[in-house]
Amino acid sequence: DAGVIQSPRHEVTEMGQEVTLRCKPISGHNSLFWYRQTMMRGLELLIYFNNNVPIDDSGMPEDRFSAKMPNASFSTLKIQPSEPRDSAVYFCASRPTRGQDRSAAFFGQGTRLTVV
Amino acid sequence: AQSVAQPEDQVKVAEGNPLTVKCTYSVSGNPYLFWYVQYPNRGLQFLLKYITGDNLVKGSYGFEAEFNKSQTSFHLKKPSALVSDSALYFCAVTRNNAGNMLTFGGGTRLMVKP
């Protein structure tokens, strides 16, 4: 398995533009997480899904942020409009909820977002 | 609510010396505890976990961690550090094993000097 795949790896955009980050979880994993990492705030959970259903989105900072998981193999995190303070590395992770290794989450390489 | 504290922003050790990266947690019920490592410009990699059983857990790259329920700690250890161990280490906790969110500590930067 190729692991959790995120795209793009890097994104530079102008303030006010819409940004869409993409994630393909590991096949068979039922839980998917979006995290944001910054120097100031460390690693923050934004939202997580179980079986494609959003369970907890209390970490989503504002209405400008939205996440979807239309099927088990794809999720998006959208920021509209983007602001410079959204600049961070965004990680997607997936985790099985059945089987022997159901506890460990596996992370993608991250998307480094820069909003200028 | 659940939380994780990593009291040290940075740990410095000499190569060949033992290392310890500290982690304490707070969670209702039985904790499930994890350590992850992050190398520059990379995602987080799973190192080890504690779910139940022996308090001493062995993981990847020679790392181990000791679960101490009375002290609510899960410190990461390695008997002999390598320069290549230099990275950012994150401790994480969740409440059960079935999809609950992982809460991460702030991370500890480990620097191993030759």
C-alpha cells in the first residue's frame, strides 16, 4: 500500500483565493483525520471522520474551513477565502477501526500551504 | 477532555548515551498512548503504542516507552542514541480504540550530537 497520499505537497496562493487540499487514505481504514501544524500552535486536530461521516469538527477554526469525505477513498479540506494566518502544514491521517493494528494512525506527507 | 503534555521543547544528548523524552497525559477511562516521530519535511511516523498489557512497550528503531498509570506518564526511551534519531517527537493519547481522535502533545525536538 502506498500509504496516505496527500496533494499537493506545496501550495502557494494569494489571500482571498480558495484552496483545496486532498487526501487519499489507506485502503480499508475507516477513520480519517485532518491536522494542522504550525510553530505557534503545534499539531491541532481540525476534524475527523468515521466511515465517511464527520464526527468531530470542533477544531475547525472558522466557517472559512470545510471538509468533506464523499467516499471511503477521498477527502478534501477547503479554505475559502484563504488568509495569511492559514499558512501551515496540513496533515491527513487514516486509521483502521478493526483488526489487530486498529489503534495506530498513519500520516500523509503533508501539504505545506503558504498564503501571501 | 483529554490532553498531553511534553514538558521539554528540546532534549539534547550525546550519541551513545541513553535518551528520555517525557510525556504525561490526562484522559478519562483507559488511555491508549502513542509516540510518533517527524523528520524534517516529512509526515509523522508511528513509533509505538500502549493499549494494554506490559507497561514497557517496544517499538521501531530501538525505541521503547514505559506506561506508568500512577504518574500518568508515557516516557519515550532509548538505551543508546544515534545522530539519526534527531527529529521531532510527538506523544499522543486517545480514549478508546475505535476511531476517537488522537490528541497530540506539543512535540519535543531531540538533538543527538556526535
